Amino acid sequence: MLQYRYPALSSFPDVERVKMTSTSNWQYFTAHFVVNYILAISCIFLKLCPPLCEILFSKSETPCQLEQRDAEILLFLGVVVALKNRYSNTVQEFITRTCMLVKVANTVMFFLQDSRYSF
């Protein structure tokens, strides 16, 4: 009969790397993080909210829907986030990097709609 041996959890190097800097999760709701969250979801929110998307994106073929290239940008963003945050030491570092990459993707999506929106 075969016996399966599972390695001890401490033998995985990545488990020891992820450490919380504080036991409180309220540190992720400071002004810095809240502004990052708002900026990170701005493009997707504006493209999907009917009163705003009709005004801002009226030149688009589908003003209140994500287009194919937006979906491609978001898929590429997911891959980049997964690769860049592979070795994040803290949750705070993970959130900061993810928000930075999402803001870059939002800038690209705004620029593709109209270059005036990206600045």
C-alpha cells in the first residue's frame, strides 16, 4: 500500500515570506489607500455607470460597455499583477503594487478613448 507524505508547511519558502505588518486591517483604509482604490476603479466605474458613460464616452460604439480592447488590457493587467506580486513580502506591498498597476491600465484605457482623459 502506498503512503503519501506531505511536506511540512514550514518547508515552503513562500509561506514564511508573507507577513502582516500589523494585526489591524484598518491600516488599509487610510487616506492614501482610499484614494488609490478610487483611482484604481475610476475607468471601469465611469465606463459602466449609465449617466456618466453617455456623457464621457459618447463617441464610442458601445458607450456603456467594456470594449474588447478594454477586456484585453484588464486580462493583461491580471497577468502582470500575478507576476509582479509573486514575491510580495507584505499585504501592504501587494495592495500598493496592484493599485499602481491598475492605475497605469486605467490611464491606458482613458488614453485609448480620448487622449485628453488620460492627463
